[in-house]
Amino acid sequence: MSDTDLFRALGNERRLQNLRWSRDPVAQFLPQRIGDLVEDGVCGQFIADKLGVNAPTRGEHLPVLQASGLVTAKRIRQRTFHRHDDEKLASIASIVETI
């Protein structure tokens, strides 16, 4: 993952909003029947619904966050759950300081 990938991921308001929500998923999303919001992450469909986007648009944003390392994906049954990476988010400050 390059710095360019990281800034591309952060350069979109929907992706930034997703990262903001993922800091406290219990407060931002309804409980899930499958998967724990904190341990497993938020179901991709829940994220799409909250963003007000359809599945193809969701498919444009979440892979960018995943490729940048800011979000990890976990499959449970037929669903994909997305969780932010605390360590990666903390490292962003050091990257910005070097600019």
C-alpha cells in the first residue's frame, strides 16, 4: 500500500464518513443478527444502507478502504463485515507529518 492509495481512500467523503462511523459502530449501527459490530465489523449492506447507496456503489468504496489498509474485511457465511484498523489509522498522523 502506497501513500497515494491511502490518500485516495481518504479523498472521498463517503469513505471518510464510513471511517467516522466505524470508530463507534455500536452507537452508529443497529445490532446485527450475524457478527459482532465491534469484533467482526459492520455488514457491508448496513454500511450501504446508512450511506444511502446501492451494492455497486458500495463495491466501489469499501474495496478502496480495504486496499489502503484502513479497513479489514471478514466473511461470515455469505456476508462481508468491515472493521477499521486502529493501528493503521494511528499511523496516518506520522505519514502526514512527513509531508
